[in-house]
Amino acid sequence: MHIYRKPGFARLLAVLAVLALVATACGEDAEETPTTAAPAPETTAAPEATTDEEMPEEEMEEEMPMEPLRIAVVAPSASNDLAFTQSIVDAVNVIAAEHPGTDVAITDGTFIVEDAAAAIRGYAEEGYDLVIAHGSQYGGSLQEIAADYPDIAFAWGTAADTFGLPNVSAYTAASDEGGYVMGVMAAALTDSSVIGVVGPIEVGDAKLYVDGFHNGAIANGAGTVNINYIGSFSDVALASEAAQAHIASGADVLTGSAQMVVGAVGVAQGAGALWFGTQANQTALAPDLVVASQVYKWEVVLREIISDLASGQMGGEAYEIDLANGGLVIEYNDGFDLPADVRAAADNTVAGIIAGSINTMEAMMTPMEPLRIAVVAPSASNDLAFTQSIVDAVNVIVAEHPGTEVAITDGTFIVEDAAAAIRGYAEEGYDLVIAHGSQYGGSLQEIAADYPDIAFAWGTAADTFGLPNVSAYTAASDEGGYVMGVAAALMSQSGVIGVVGPIEVGDAKLYVDGFHNGAVATRGDVTVNINYIGSFSDVALASEAAQAHVASGADVLTGSAQMVVGAVGVAQANGVFWFGTQANQTALAPDLVVASQVYKWEVVLRQIIADISAGSLGGNAYEINLGNGGLVLEPNPAFDIPAAMMEQMGTVIQGIVEGTIDTGAN
């Protein structure tokens, strides 16, 4: 037996694209009021399939020729519960649509295990081809029944145990993945920094979802995530009480798992609190307050089971739905005004989980004493570029670790001034001194050797000088540059694009190279003119370079480093589109900035802080990229980006994260 993971992405899994997410199921609730189980009528019109795995009916039939199936489902709650049971009912309806003539019978509301067992046995006795026991609490009964009907195929979940029986398939969901992504969004949207979770019973996919949500929220700055397991999957009143307690404790964002959450959502709606759903799309419960739902697409599993049946295999396999195979899908509420940066953070988190660079079981918040952190940087803290990127990241760390003391010396264009500031902070005993500028490397190498008990970090660079108290950090800025080059080529009417570069080194060169390559790969007729002005800070030179580009016919511009404020001014004066990098530059030209690649150095700083907490002062080099969420593309919400362009950008991001697209930068 093995856990089957279907390879590949089922949806666009990164910034500016619609994502895929789904999660896991429910357990036993021994305290429920008995409910009479009655078979439901055959399914009516099935909902339209939504994953990329789905194929036209003709192709499905060519791949899996088979007689129409008879499928039965036994589930614990109502078929329209907007949660666990509806997830399997919706999936069976998709299968019925793909295989016309399929006969479907559903017995729902079987909270009582004995009632479920009677229904399962009844369907087996009637000769159904596939009997689905949709509830982990049904396992004991199913093991006995399946052995009595070796010619009937059974499936059950959420579980991974087939009992060693050749006619039993098991299915489960990596619900922690979607939970983590939703936790990331919740942390970004909470104003009170208090989030409440209403859990059913602390088992199975419910626990996975809660754990993942908690870790995603904490890792991204949520102050408090209160969790209350009510001990029931279906007690709406208890769920309501738990939600009320969360609201009373200051929570302005709530989530929960299982069919009882209708009570919690009602409380959220009454209090104006945001809600994140799971298992099925819960937007209908509170159209103004549901932000997104993690939806289970069990059809990913059912297709594999049906394929097995067509080839004569009755079972014996265990399957899992997750982000990578399209069984987990994040469905955003179109009626909710989700900020673009939050959506982008969610998209990048999905990409990071799939790439393996984000562990959903780690909150990444290392318990530690409050730190003293110092930053030395070359330009103003609010430059909307290089320096602001590190200042913003340090502020994130401060929010995650209350009591952290931060000192910033900015505007140190002169390397000697920066060296004096770095040495001064080391002399004062700061726990971490960040030299934010590759030009500071020579000075830092000498200073760090003089203070072996102080942790230093510098970037963008990959060289730690072989010193155990120096960390280095860099950015794969070519990745976001490539994506924005694609968008620039699609937007340009003149076919001429201008790039204002600072000095041809480091992340600035990577960005320019990536942007150029993305543009020319998209349009063979595009011209990308590049001008390195020889300075990171000379605004006047940047302005002159931009004017030269416009005079040459450029209708799209970009550039890197703090001097680009001059170039953006020229773009604004001439009605030319701008793509930013390092920080969100929308404020510089709200009508003309299309999107910005934003550096999230907190991804690096969390690792460095974890090292310090573990007793390691340095010695490692880190990188931020699209896959680990350290690079985020933030579109300008006021700019009407064409849908086709957004789709193309999402596809390119997916390819970069998967490794199928090479940015060509070096």
C-alpha cells in the first residue's frame, strides 16, 4: 500500500493566478442526536468540473472505457452541509457528469455508526460497483463488511488504511496545506491580531487543518490564535458558543472545520468578523465576510479509483489530495475585496508549500528573549526600494517578537560612514547587526572578525567570508523580473521598453536580466533598451536615462534601486507604464504603476533568528524567491490589469517555481 500523489499542478499556484487547495475529513461524534438515514434520489445536474485534470467526456471515455457505474455514498451529515459531506457529494456529481449513465445513490445524515453500517451493507447487497463510506468513524464497520463482499469495491476516508483488503481503497487530504495558506491571509487581515478557531474533535483532517492554519497565521505575524475544540462535528449550538467566546476575546477573524461551523459563521456575521472556510465553499453563509474557502476536490481521488476498477483492480491503494495534485483548491469570494498583496502572499505560500520550501507543521516562530537588532542601510528608510524592503521586514519581526528593540542608521551612501555605524552597534552589544548593502562587505569582513560574539548579516550577497558569525542573504530577483518582463511585453504598444539600471551587480543585475529575458521570450519583435547609470542613488541621472528611453519610443519602463524615483517621475509625466521592484512602488505613480516585485526579507530574518536562538551566530547563506514567499508580486489594485495578462503571468510564475522556465539570468 502507498499514498498516491498525482504529479503536477492542477491550477496556477502562484501570484496573480487562481489557486488550488483542498483538505481532509471528519471523525466520529458519539454524542449526536439520532438521525434517520434515508437514501437520497439520484443526483441531478452535476456542477461544472473545475480542475485541470478534467477532460472532455470523449477523452475520458477513450482513456477509461467502461460500463456505466453504480456508485453509493454513505456520509454523516446533510448533502448540502457546505462542509464534509457536500465535498464528497459534489465530487460524485462531477464523476456522474464525466460518465453519463452513472447511477448514484446517497444516504446522508448517518451520524449513528450503526445506521451507516446498515446502509453500507445494503448497498453492497444490492450490487453497487463502488460503495463510499465517507467518514473515518465508519472504518471498523467497513473492515467487516468489505470482507463479506469481496466482489464489491469500497472506498473510505479520511484514512490511509485499506485493512490489507484488495477491495478497499482509502483516501485522505493534506488539509494542513490549505489551512496554512488561509492562516497567512488571516494574519494579514486581522486588525486586532487576535484570531479564533472553532474545531470539532482533535483528530484527522480537522486537526491537520487547525494546526496548519495556526502555523500559517503565527508565522506571518498574528499575535494570538485561540483554538477551541468543542468535542462535536455537528453541534451547531456549541460552535456558536465557541465563536462568541472568541469574539469576546477580541478576535476579528474566525475559522473552523466540519459541518457544525454554520453556527460559528452566524456569530461571525453578527459581529462583522471575517471567516475562512474549509471542505466546501462557504461563501453563501456570509457573502460579505467569507474571505476564501479551502475546497476538497475528491474527484481527483475518485477518478483514480474508477480507473482502477476499469482495469480490474478493486482496491488496495491509499490516495491523498493536496495542493500539488489539484485535490485541494482555494476558492476566493469574488464579493470580498481582498487586497492584492494578501492574495499575492497566499499565492506565493501555495507555491512554497508545493516546492517544499514551506513546512506547514512549523510555525517558524522561535521562542526567544527579545532581541536587539540594528540595521545599517544606504538610503532613506522610506525610499520605496532597497532600504525600505529591509526596514519593512524588521518591522514584521518586531510584530512577531514583542519587545524586540530596533535601531536603524540609514542614508549611509558613504561606505566609511556605514562601517562606523556597524562597528558602533557591535560595540554596543546588539544581538544582530544587519549591513544592508553589498558595498559594505569589505568593512563587514574586518568588523565581524573583531566581534565573534555578535551575529552579523549582510546582503545582497552569498559570501559569509568563512566566519561563523556572519549570515548572507540574497534575492532571486530575476524571477519576478522575468514575470514582469512578460507583462511589459504584453502591454507595450510601441514594442519598445526601457530599463534604468543602477550598477551592473547583484540583485539589480539579476532583475534587469530577468526582465529583459521575460520580455524578449514573450515577443520576438520587442526591443528592450537597458541603461546602467553607474549609481544606486543619483535621482537626476535616473531621470535623464528615463527621458532618453521615452525619446526612443518606450511606452513601458522599469528600474531597480532607490534612484528610480527620478525615472518614475519621467514615466508619470509622459503617461508611460512602470514596473517596480524591491518594494511596492504604487504610491509613486498610482495610475501608471502596473505591479511591483516586493522583497519579503522577513523570510530570511526568521531563519537567522532561529539560528541565533539555537546558538548559531551565522555561517549560512539564504535566498528569497518566488517559491519560498520571499518574493511577492503585488499588482496595483487601482490598475485595470487585463485578465489575459494576469493569467499569462500566473502561468509563468508556475513554470518558474516548478523549474520548467529558466529566467536565463546569471
